[in-house]
Amino acid sequence: MERCKPAVPLAGKYRLVDIPISNCINSDINRIFLLTQFHTASLHRHIQNTFHFDPFGGGFVDILSAEQTEKTSDWYQGTADAVRRNLQHLRNFPHEFVLILSGDQLYRMDFRKIIEQHIATGADVTLAAVPFPVSKVEGLGLMRVGDDLAISEFVEKPKDPKIIAGLAISEKLQARLANASDEKHCLASMGIYVFNRKALADALDNQMTDFGKEVIPSLLGQKKLYAHVFEGYWEDIGTVKAFFDANLALAHPLPPFNFFDQTAPIYTQDRYLPPSKINKCVFDYAVFGDGSILEDSTVTHCLLGIRSIVRAGSVLKDVVMMGADYYETDDELQANLAAGRPHIGVGAGSHIEHAIIDKNARIGTGVKILAAGKPDGEYPHGIIIRDGVLVIPKGMVVPDGFVL
């Protein structure tokens, strides 16, 4: 693990952190604080190389890393603890509201709408919520709301079916949903919160460390809490399988998340890479990042990141390939050849299915790696299988002829 989740590559050319920042920019929010802690080097580089605001608008993306102070010497203990330790930085700017977001979710949202509702209802705190059928709410924080969307109960990740059923929204409220169905629905927290300035200070005037588990439940009956219903696509990319599925879904003809929507673009680093170069390949549902090179291969239901190289005779199926951070020079190619070390990318005649290939991985010629039928665990050459998905970690070397 060499990077935090917000820095994980997404959709061939983006990073996960580009999503919330782009949503802010598209919502006319340009004062953004990014709270970071572990494995942040690549995240910091990406932010510094990507988000530059003109000096006249007062906008910025300011990185606030966990740090030792006179009062604290440990790491952030949770989401609420991270915000608490940085309230002093927020106070330097005039504001009435604070919008708190997660860095590992895929969605497109106009935050002006939730803020407008927050003001209209006179709420102290507003939680963005996605309606889910009761059969699909496992692992989510659920809330009980009235028909006016006032929150009367919040339960973090309940497992008891009776408790879940008791949190279902009313028939009247369900009928208002755009995608209403016969199955009962609950409102699940997206981990997106709007706080009044004073309400946030009051909520964090304690030792609670997490918003969902502690802070939000503690405010019930003390503050006015409302839900804002969001019915667009939303995916919490918190697991290997969720990341894998969300990326492969982008290769579909009509993906659930539309990166082609120019009314609300997703911004990322401009790398000035050349167009991808493709020679005699067969494709079916595939996405390619800039600067890729593919030779006489078959690529089915795959997403390939920037500078991906796939050599002749290879077969990729259900693969998320993150690409590379650089191209090898001629001298490096010759040195690797002399040392029997594979080049970056997928070597000739290799066959890979149901896998994530992280950046700068070197896969030799004639390699065959298939996840089907294999249990989760660790395998030779650093390969792992998690959530049923085979992962070749960043920079790993898989020698010629290896079979798994």
C-alpha cells in the first residue's frame, strides 16, 4: 500500500480526489481544505500539479496534513477528530457554513442544492442521503426521517433486519422518489454533511472521533438535523471489489457515471501526453488513457490507464490496468533486456483475466494469470487476490512464463 485511497487512479486518467474537488468547483465552491494523513506523497503531488486558482477569486485547495502540535502528538483518530484539529484554519476565513466531504466516492452532485435546502429548513446540520432498498443497505449508516425530512434517528451500519425495517421511509416519502419501486427503501448517509458554523463548533467540543458513529447520533434532540435526498449515481469505493466494479462499469456503452458531461466536468492533471497508439487490436467495451501503446492484442471489457503498454498476442479480459508513471528510455529498455527483467506493461503473448494491474507493474512474456476459482490470499511475485479480484501491486515484477 503506497498511496491513500483518494490518490488511487480512476477511469484511466483521474484520481479519486478529483471527484469531490471537481464537484466543489462546479458548485462555485472554491475554498477547499484537504485533510490528509497516511501515504500522502502521491496525493500531495497530484493536488499541487493540478489545482491552481487565479489570484483574484480567492480560491485554493489547501493541504492540511496531520501534524504534531503543543496540544497533540498523535495522528487523526477519525473524521471528526481531523476536522476538530483544523477548525483554527477555517476560522481565518469568513463563512456561515462548512461542507464536509469524503475523498473516496464516485458521484456528481451540485452542492448548491443541499446548501439551499439547509438554509430553507433552518437546519443546524444537513446530511446527504441516498435511497436504497432495504435488501441493499448492509454496511451503511441509516436514518429515520419524517415526511419533512427531519432526522429523528441515526444508526451506523445496522445488521438486525428488524432495525433496518424500522428505519424504512414512509410510503408518502417513497412515492416522491424518482425511481420508486415496491420494495421499501431506507435513506443511507453519503458521509456528506453541511454544518452551520456554530453547530460544528458545538458538535466538536468534546473527544468524539467519528461523525457517523458518534457525532451525528449525539446531535439528535440537540440540533435540527435534516436529510437531503440525492437520487443520482453514488458509489463508495472503499473496497477492492467496489473499485474494480466501478472502473469496469465505465467501459459500458452507457456507464452509470458519465465522464462526458461537459456541464459539470471532472478536472484532473494535464499531463500533455500523446494520443494512444493502437495496432491491429480487437476491442470490445474498452477505455484507454492517454499515451497508451497496444500491439495486436485482444482487449475485452477493460479499462487501461495512462501510458499502458500491451504487447503483441496478449489477451486481457475484465482488467483494470492503471498504466505507468513514465516511459522507459532506450537505455533502460536495453538494460532490462540484458538483465532478463520484463519491460513495464504486459509482455507479448500474456493472458490476464479479472484483475487489477497497478502502476509500473512489469509482466513478462507468456504469462497466464486468471483469478477464477482461486481463494483470497497471497500468491507468488507479490500477487494477491482480495474480494475475488486478482491484484498485481505497484511496481511488481512477474517473470516470463509464470502461470497462476
